[in-house]
Amino acid sequence: MTSVAARTAPADKHEERRRELADSALRTLGELGYARASLREIANNSEFSHGVVHYYFKDKLELIVFCVRQYKTTCVTRYDGVVAESTRPDELVEAFADKLVETIVEEAPMHRLWYDLRSQSMFEEKLREAVLQIDKSLEDMIWRVVSKYAELAGAEPALSPEVAYGLLDGLFQQALLGYLCGKEDVTDGIRDQVRGLMPMLLAEATA
């Protein structure tokens, strides 16, 4: 009798290869963006041939969506340590701001690709479902931070998850753009902005 492991091995191997291809493609996608990156260009900048890339992904759109989903799956857990380890509201704010700066500095091309993809979804209907799902996961991530901050401050959030995410995402995108443009003091600037904004997300503290 064929074991469960043997029956599932081909599918697992196929998915593993897709993940390997996505990891290889992310750097090229982050450098070129949605419009300029073709499957052939991605293959030329990886260890995989164009034929192999095309075998596992039917077109550029499928590859890019898979790549961004894979990357953002990791991103949405980035602040879980901040939430779990903070014991004071000011401590959480500082750790959260530091983590924002860290990801801008270390992973700017990937974030640039995400914002590019989100903008493209305004015109490309096939992107919209994936973009909305990723956006919701990021919103939930931010809400975990805001909720923990409110809990530590003995207060309730004053805004909805959508509004809180919109505000913080806007600050992050502006900081990312400034960093990509070589603007000075971007990292200090977003730290100051987060310190100023977080208290505004709370209602009056409970007695």
C-alpha cells in the first residue's frame, strides 16, 4: 500500500520548487518592479532557466503574486516578538519603531515591490484578490501592535483597525520613499512620527 508520505511527495516537491524559484526571483523583482520584470529577465538573473520558471509559473503575474504572498507571510509575524516581549507602552513604541526602521533599511526593495503591486492592482483585476488578502493580513498585524499598546496603557483603541493601519502604513510608505531617495534623517523621522502617533490611537485611559 502506498504511504501517505509517498502519495503527497510529488505535490510537496512541486511546491518546494515554487518556493525556491520565488526566493530566487524576489531580488530581481525588487530591483525592476512589476512592469519591467519579465519571466525571461527573472530567469536571467537566477540560477534557473526560463523554461524551468515557465514550467512552474504560467506567467509573470502568477510568479509575482506567489513571491509577494510568500514574503508577506514572513512579514506579518515580524512584530509578534515586539507584542509578546513588551511590558510597558513606551517600551512597545520604541521596539515597534526600531523594527520599522530595520525593515526599511534591510528590505527596501521588497517593500517597494509590494507598493508597486498594490498600485498595479488598481488597473490589473487579476491582482486584486491577492492584494486585498495581503493587505488584510498586514492590517491584522498592525492591529495586534495597537491592541497590545492599548492594553499596556490601560486604554482602548480610539480608531478602527482600518484607520490605524492606514495611518501607520502611510507613515511607513513615506519613510520608505525618503529612504530610497537618499533623504537624510528618514530613520529618525519615522521614529519620531511613531512616538507622536501611537498615543493618538488611544481613547482616554480607563480608571
